[in-house]
Amino acid sequence: SRSAIQAAVMTALERTGLADRAHMPAGQLSYGHQRLLEVAMGLALKPRLLILDEPTQGLADSEIDNFITLVREIAKNATVLLIEHNMPVVMQLADRITVFNAGKILAEGTPEAIRENAAVQEAYLGTAP
């Protein structure tokens, strides 16, 4: 029903911190808030799998903290595939990480294993331990 759809939309906007901007056209939102709106649109559908591509791009640090909390909540009921270059976010959220370099898999493992991986350190930091 229309009321059920509106309720799901408002719930998704509340979960992403955008409820106070519900009246605004998407094009008037900041870039970071447009990214959060994309997440809200996915949440409104109550997915079993949510694919997030660079979701923290354009977000302020305080918004990133809230986003991490939101993703942890989502992950209780859905699988989350996160494509992200913000490594502190990845390390906080991921159970398992796959690192790509030049289009090939460089390493796979837990955040701890990836953090200690010499090939990853060489590729992304320019130094190995």
C-alpha cells in the first residue's frame, strides 16, 4: 500500500540520518548526502544483499562514524558487499577482505591478515615490514 511504502521510505531516511531532508529534491543534497540517499533507497527495499560502492566518499568524519554504525546494523540481517578505499572504514566493518591491485587479487583474508600482509603494504604504502 502507499502508506506502507511511505513508512518504509521514512524509516530508511531516518536510518541514514536524512529524515530532516526528506522534503528536498535529491539534486539539492550535498554529494555526501546523495550517497547516503543511495543507501536509503536500497534499505527501503529491505534487501538480503546490499552492495555499497564507495559509500563514504563525500561524507564528513561524523557522518562516517554514523555510517559505520548503520552498516553494522544492516549486516545483522543482510549480506553487505563493500567496495571502499577508506581503509579505516574497511578494517572496522569487514569480516573478510579481498585486496585488488592492477585488476588482480593481491590478497584475501581477515582485516588482521590484510593489515600484516607484506604484499599489501608494498602495493599501498610503498614499504614492506
